[in-house]
Amino acid sequence: MAKEPEDHSDASSLAELRREAADCRRCPLYKNATQTVFGEGAAHAAIVFVGEQPGDQEDRQGKPFVGPAGKIFDRALAEAGIERKDTYVTNAVKHFKFEPRGKKRLHKRPDRSEIEACRWWLTAEIALIRPKVIVALGATAARALSGKALTIGKLRGEPLELMGHAGFVTVHPSYLLRVPDQAARRLEYRKFVADLRLIARHAAAKRIAA
Ligand code: URA
């Protein structure tokens, strides 16, 4: 009998899933990227953070959120009392999409079909981790996790359902680097830390209730 096409990975651990994802050809982005940048962190993390896609540094190092956005994310996590090593950090799209410009590689937003193709991995990561809370960092992650366009500004701070789990949306850390005015940037950073504190409280309450 013909084998049914699989609609989910049957990997039994994150390590196995990571090995499978290293050879991913589900969309064309693998062709120009250095490597698959898979998620990293605690196998049974209470909080899973989902970004957009690896940037230039992440593509070279093979780790999520290690470049400029990762630095500000780490600082905000520490201020909110969240240990990054106790969480799981991943991206909606696992290859760097860019446009070469001289010696630079300029970030390009993944499109709907790339987000859709990569959701295979995100779904499998979430199924193995079974977190208490999933956090979408920015619009691409919110789309990947909800299947539709969500307005971050309207929904941040509100508990939502994302991929069948409790979830929150907040801004992407790179947004904090782009706010041109210093006072506004500081304010946006404080709001981001406040979102992270709320998320930490929510995850802790769910852990106690479990
Ligand atoms: N931006 C992201 O969305 N993810 C990373 O890993 C780095 C930058």
C-alpha cells in the first residue's frame, strides 16, 4: 500500500529533529544560506521564544539570536529575571534570507510560502517541548504561530492561543534597535521588558497550576 505523505515529523527528540533540519530543502532558502539555524535551549522549557529568521551573525555561527538583536534580547531577558538557558529560542524560518549588497548581506523578510514551509519544523519543536507559554517576537513569528496576520501593537500584553498553547505576542528585539529617537527607544525597551516580566509571571503561574 502506498505510504501516506507525513504531515508531521516523527523525530522523538530535539537532537534528532535538528539533524533532520540540517538537510532541509522544504523551500529554496537553503541554497544561499550557510546553514540551518535550528532552535536552542531547554528541552522542556516553560517558555518558547520565536523570532523571524536568523540574521547575518546567526547564519555564520549556526545559533539563534547571537547578533545585535540577540544582545538586546539577552539584556532584556536578564532584566525581566528570565534565564535564557531555561527557555527555548527559535525562529519561524530557519535559513537566513538576504540580498547581497557589495560585501554586505542585507536581511530580507521571508515570504508567506517560506514561513509556511518552515512551519513544519516549528510545529515539531513545539510538539516535543510542550511549553507553558509561546512568545511570538514580531509579526513574522506571530503569522507563523497563528496562521494569520496579527497586529502586535494591539495584542501585546494579552494572553492568546498560539499553536494550541498559551501565547503572547510582543515586538521583535531588532525593532528596539531601529527606533531613531533615544528617549523613544528607551521607552520601547522598557515596554519590552514589561512584556517579558508579564510572560514570566504567566509561565510561573501555569507551572504551579500544573
Ligand atoms: N532575528 C531573528 O528573528 N532571529 C535571530 O535569530 C536573529 C535575529
